Amino acid sequence: MRTSTFYKLIVPLSILFCCIFISCKKDEDGRPDNAPGTPTFTAITPTEGGGGTLLTLSGAGLGDIRTIVFDNQDVPTAVQPTLNTDKNILFRVPDTAFGGPQHIILTNSAGKTLSVPFNVIALPSVSDVSNYNFTAGTRLTLTGNNLDDVSTVTITGTSDAATIVSKSRKTMVIDMPATNMNRGTLDITNASGKITTTQEFVNVDKALLIFTDAYGPDFSDNSWGDGAFISSTEFKSGTKSVAKTYAKGNWHLIGFANWWPRVAYSPDYKYLSFWVKGASADHSLYVYSLQQEPDKDNESLGYKVDIPANTWKYFKIPLTEAKLWGATPSGTFSVLRFRIHGPDNANETFHFDDIMLVK
């Protein structure tokens, strides 16, 4: 009798708990249980924004939205059902959205759609460049984002416009214009607006040249050990670089001498710039002039630059730090040197290009 009574109590309770559980499961994603109607909207806030901007759409029948697409190139964004209600839905502008006025298309489970006007702000950006040095006609490749609809590229503060050779979402190829600027950034404009690059570009024609495709006027080799040599197989600009093989354990250096008339100090010069292609391993080089050399065995001598292996790297050193004319700049300097401590394990060859003083 006790067993029979127990089962009479357990069975109804089990059925009750199952019903409660099933009822809870239906509601767990926040979507309505009834068939969806046609969604409508009353407002979207904000009405424009860039990638990552959080948007709030208000209206009715929004709880069953399954997909959201920005219709310029059909770029989707994520839907988070548990954050949405029938009256409001939250979502973000995707980082991959294309810029300009367009519509956001929201679709529910019944295939009914809602079209909402919106303006995506997708300003151009530049994260990397093929070179920082140019003359009129130099071809540069800019890497970044939102470059496919760029309309103009000009040197900041001028009307000197680059020629756009080709462009895609992530890259743009330009031919640099003639300009009287010593150096400058680029203003890049697309449908969303204008940005100014963080990268600064140097007009080679306005610089004092120490080495480009050949030694600059009045400069010659002044290296220790084996002399420097001109390479036509490795170069960053033009067709040649100058190279030096640093012998194992010898503390060699490559030197660029201007014995006459020497390089006179001028406050117009602001930077020493150059490209270096590293050797087989990471190394550090020390940059200094003959006028800075109080002790040839001083390991802290010169301005230290870290050179990654087998990679071209650009340097633009403020002359207030390089101190080529000494701690109190005046007079002249005659020799620029790149020295290595070692190398300890093997002979190492470095390539140098576009060495110059920049105004």
C-alpha cells in the first residue's frame, strides 16, 4: 500500500516538473513564443558610426530578428538574442563595414525584413608604407584599411597631389608628386572624410645625401678592415645599396668620409635617416661621427640602433640625439660611422641605403 501511494504522488509531480522545465526552455533565448510579425522601427541611435559603435534600434516586433546585414557589400554583424526585446535590439557596426550611406537589413525567422538607413564612417587608415623617402614620381605602396574609395592624396599643407595608381580595401599604390616641402605627412580623403597619416615622408631632393645609389657629393668609403662594396642585388630604393661585411670578433665599422669641405653644422638639419638590412642574426650597431670619438674602446659609444635579422628597417634619428657635431653642435664633422661590437659568432654582412641628413 505504501509503495502504491508513493507512485501515485511521484507520477503527477514528475509530469508537473517536466511541464515547468519545457516552459522555461521555450523562453531561454529571449525570442517570443508566438509567430513573428512584420518588424518596424521608430529610431536608431546613433545614426552614424564607425566599426565597433554600439547601436540601439527601437521599434516593434524586434525580438525574433535572426540576421543583421549592412547592405554596402553585404557585411553581416552578430545578433545577440538574449540582449534584445520586442521593442529594442542592440548590435554593433562591424569593423569590416564599408563606409558611406547605406541600409541595415534586419530579417526575422519568417523572412520578414526591416530596412534602416545608416551612415557608416569608415575613415582611411595607414599602418605601413613601402618607403618613407621619395622624389617626384616615386611609387609607394600604402597598407591599411578603407582605402578602396580614396579620392585624393595630398602632402599635408599643400595642394601637391599624388597620383593614385591602384587601390583596394587594404592597399593603395601612389606616385608621389613634386613638392618644395622638405618632409611631410599625407592627407588622405575618402567618402567618410579625411585623415592625416602618422607616417612622415622625406623629400630626397631637399636632403644632404651621404649614400643613395652611390656616394653623395664629396663622400667616400672610410671603413675599417675590408672596405665597403656596392651591391646591386639588395637595395631599398633605386637599384643599389652599400654593404659591409663585419669580420667575426674584429669590431669593424663602415665609414662615410667627407674630408673636404666636411659637413658644416646647420640648425636646418633635423634628422639622420637611413635604411639597414640586417645580417643572419639580430645585432646592434652604434652610429657616431669622428668628432664624437673620445675612446675607441668605449662600448657605449654612439647612438645604438637594433637591427633585426634579414629585414630592412628604417631609422630617423633626431640630430639632437645623434650629436654628429658634438654635444654642443658647431663647426663641422668629417666621418659618419656604423660600428658593431663583434660580431662574436660569424662574419655578418649589412646593407645600407638612403643615408642622408634631413631638413
